[in-house]
Amino acid sequence: MEILDYATSGGKNLITTYIDGLSKAEQLELYDIRREIKKNGLDAFEKLNTRQLRGKLWEIKVSQSRIMYVIINEKSVAFLHICKKQKGKAEKQELEKAIQRAKKEGLL
């Protein structure tokens, strides 16, 4: 499965930039999840801690990080936003950022 990370108009990959700023242990865990998704596609999501946020927008819970994503089709997924968990629920501001990005990309 192909993972399409959200990037700025200048081409900066916001997902991997965030991951690279984490501790080595968290980086390893997140990059392992990415490898698992690339290798096993939709089946990988069944093994992950996920939940539906709104419509087609879902999140993967990993340690203190949350990856917000939309599954485009059986061959690709768009990672739209990643952030640190701050409260019991996704912060409204973080959720809105993911929704705006999804709409901008025509995914919602």
C-alpha cells in the first residue's frame, strides 16, 4: 500500500518531519507501523489501535502520537496530520487541521 504524506506547497513532508523530531524509540515505532502498512495494506489497520474521527477521517493511536488519515482506496492511504495527544480526545484544532487538509486534497 502506498502512503501519501501531507506536504506543504513547498514540498516539505510534514508527517516525516514530525516523526524525525521525536525520541528514537517513538521514531522506530512509527516507522515500523509505516512499513507494516506498506507491506500488508488494509490488513495492517486491523492490528493497529485506530478509531473513526469523522466520516472517512480516522486516526492511528501510537504511544502519545496520533496520525490522522483517510484511506483513499485499497492501494493507498493519505496521512494528513500527526500530533501529540494532549487530552482524552483529539484537540479540536488538530482535528480541524486534518479536515482542512483532507478537503484541500479532495478526500472529504
